[in-house]
Amino acid sequence: MPPTLASLVHHSALKLTVRAGEDRLDVPVRWAHASELADPVPYMEGGELLLITALKLDAEDPEAMRRYVKRLAGAGVVGLGFAVGVNYDEIPKALVEAAEREGLPLLEVPRRTPFLAISKAVSAAIAADQYRAVTAGFAAQRELTKQALTHGPEGLLSALASQVDGWAALYDASGAVVAAAPEWAVRRAARLTEEVERLRERPAPASAVVGGTGSAESGGNGKDGETGGNADRIELHTLGSGRRPRAALAVGTAAAPGTAERYAVHSAIALLTLTTERSRPLHAAEQRIGAAVLRMLLAGEPDHARAVAGDLYGDLLDAPFRVIVAEAESTAREGDPLGGLTEVVESAAARSGEAVLAVPEGERLVVLAADGGAAAQAAGRFATTLEGARANGEELEDGELVAGLSAPAGPIAAAAAYKQAEQALSVARRRGRVLVEHEQLAAGSVLPLLADDAVKAFADGLLRALHDHDATGRGDLVASLRAWLSRHGQWDAAAADLGVHRHTLRYRMRRVEEILGRSLDDPDVRMELWLALKATAAD
């Protein structure tokens, strides 16, 4: 505890006597300062015990003393020490009354107590308090380190919450709560997701102080479910040394942390940052194993892949999985959209305790995620978010990507699933979509694929001679061909649709064969002509 006026009054060597403000002696004293200036306020910072002999004051003038004391109190001076036996044998009544009116503690300093003794006492008490804080900080650091080594981040958070007499929470790279202590703090920490996301947008390392939610369900004593306002002071800190923070720490306390608590918070930040940075080489090693597993699966060696996967990816190969193939859009000038997708799927998998395999492959990212699992769902939400931002014309921080998703598959069919994801990726790129599922292609229609410029060019070339013929006014061969093909070659039905005799339609189809040099009896020719008509229908 820092020194207070009460501790100075009780200091046996100082012999101080309280003359006013007895009920305000518990305030901390930041320093003791002697000044005989008529107006020392410009040189005060607040929290001082001002020591005077009234050398330049008319201490017996009530009005002068009211102004003097009022100004001191307004400047944050916590007490006034008056030396008797120097200029005045006792404290003038005008000063005592002014101090009582403003509630400013007034201490009588006997002649045998020099101001220097009071300053030394305050300085010694402050030094002792700082030493206790540093000692407590080192003890906290040892305890946090012990808990981190024996119980991981959860143990560290519990120790930190105890040290600061509050709560602590750890967030992953996506802003989701990974762990919190005490247990009741999970719900409170979850409300700060948006604040954590905003903090991650700032250059690392970053920190911020935010207020509580003030909700009725958050009790004033810090436990959810009780009445009262939540007045927590919450500090947020990013963790990690890279451009993109790998995690974040939240610390909630009733008031600003003291020196010892501050040591504990900074120790926790250092330990958690060390944990995340140490995981980078481990993550790189896991990625190399994942790349080997992927190569074996695509080479048709599922047994070897399972042996290499071991406990790291073995669970992923024991159930149906989906393959995602993603590429960064060529229009993205900066940012790392593939890194963003990796972060999202790995964070989701970590929270749910499932395995996920994310392997950079040149300019691509290949992901194997459990079918219906948290990682696959997170990838879908990520794509939906990008689609929405693109539709609203928003500029994406990490750039844009395009991806294809395979149907569920097992280790034996991994190569086929990879090909499905590539096909879906190609369609997504052509349609201007972020993500296309291969199952959507099978359930949909082939007609949207005809919008490709190469297909349109082929269709225009195939039908140009017929359009040129019709342009001379010598018949309507294109419309007749469309009607005949739509009726599957049924002459009477097609002729009725056109309002002509069937012999007229037969003549027109012979002219089509002559002009194109192709037989309409060939099913491939009929298919090509029908697709060409569909591809040019909107022109």
C-alpha cells in the first residue's frame, strides 16, 4: 500500500497532529512538497502533501485562507502540513476553518519535526511499496510460468485472474474465446469478440481499454447471473510478433491494475506470446507432414498416408472428408486471402477438437476437412462473408479468393475428390463466385456453363451460315431448326409450332443440312446445334 495521511499521522517519529479533515486521512500521498509560494498550484500535479510555514501568507485573513485552501483542494492537493513555532506559534483559526470548510486535511507539524523528515518518510514508504510490488510481480511471474508449464494456457489464465482479482480470457486468431478463468467469465469474454476483431486490425502489438457491457445479467461483483451494473475495466492485448496477431488476451478488473498486477499482466502476455511463437516451427513441421499425407492420398496410397498421418491427422482419415481447393484472385493487389482462410479453418478445428489439413500448394491452398465439421462450416461462412462484402462493393483487407468444394469422400477416393474440387473451382472462377460446391454442379444445369466466351464463339461460328441465309429473306431456317430440335424431330408437332406444312419444314431441314454440310441424323450434330442455339439465345 502507498503511504497515506493516516500512516504519516501514526508515524511515531513525526509527531503530527490532525487539525481538520479527520475523515479524509485514508487518501494516498504521492509526494510531500514544501512551498512558501502564495500560489503553488501551477507546480502541483495532484496527490501531494503540501508543507508550509506561512512565510508569505496572511494566514489570519479568513477570505485569503478560503481562496488559498479552495485552490489547493481544486488542484488535487491531498493535505496541508503547517509548521508551528516558526512564523506562527499555532495554526491560525482562519486557516483551520477554511480547511474544515473544504474538507482538506490539515496537519500540525511540531517545530522539532523538520519538513525533510516528512519527505523522507513519504519517500521511504513509496520505495517500500514499490519494492513490495516488484517482489509480488516476480512471485506472480514465477507462478504464471509454473502454471503455464504444468497446465497450459488454462492454468496461466486461472493464476492471472487470481493475481489481478478479476478475470482473464484468451482468444484465438478469429476472435473466438479459447479459454477463460474463472469459469463464469466465459460469457462475459464472448461479448468482446467485436472489440477483439477491431484490435486485430491495428498494427501489432496493440492494446486497448474498454468498458463493461452494463447488462442486468452481469453483476457488479463480477459474476454473471446477478443483478447490478457491470463496471469492469477490461484491457485487451494482441499476442504474437507477426503482422497478423495469432491470439489476444483480455483482463477484466474492477479498477486500473496496480504495479504488482501490471507485472502479472505483462508476464502473462510474454508467456502467451512465447507459446504462440514456439508453435510456429511446430506448425511448419505439421504442415510438412500434412503435405506428405496429401501427396500419398492423391497418389492412391491411402494406407501409407494413414501410417504417416498417425495421431495428427488420423481421425480425419477415419470419416468422410471434403477437399477444398482455393486460389487468390489475380485482381488482389495485396493481402493474404489464402492465409485468412487457413486461419479460419484451423481456428474452428482447434475450438472443436477436430483435425484439419491445410496445405499450401504453389499458388493454391488445399484443405481436407471433416464432412459437416466445424472447419468445413467455417470455410462456408468465410466464403459467404466475402460474397456479401463483394456484393456491397467493400474493399477486402486480405484480397479476394475463389474456391471449389468436393463432395464427401474417403481416403480411397481422395484423388477423385481433388479433381471435383478443381472442377468446382473452375466454375466458381467463371461465374464470379467465391465458393462453388461440386454437388451444386450435379444438381444444377449445364446451360449456365454456355456463358463462356469460347462456347459463344463456337456457337456463332456454327450458326453463322444459317443466320446469313435468313438475313436474305429466303426463309427462317434458325427458327425452324430450333422448333424441330425442341420437338425431338417430330415433324407434325414442329410444323404446327411454326404454323407451316410439314413438307415445308422437311424442305427447310434439308436446306440446313446442305448449308452446314452435316447430317441431322447424327445425334452429336443435333446436340451441338441445340447447345449452339441455347448459347446464342440471349444475343
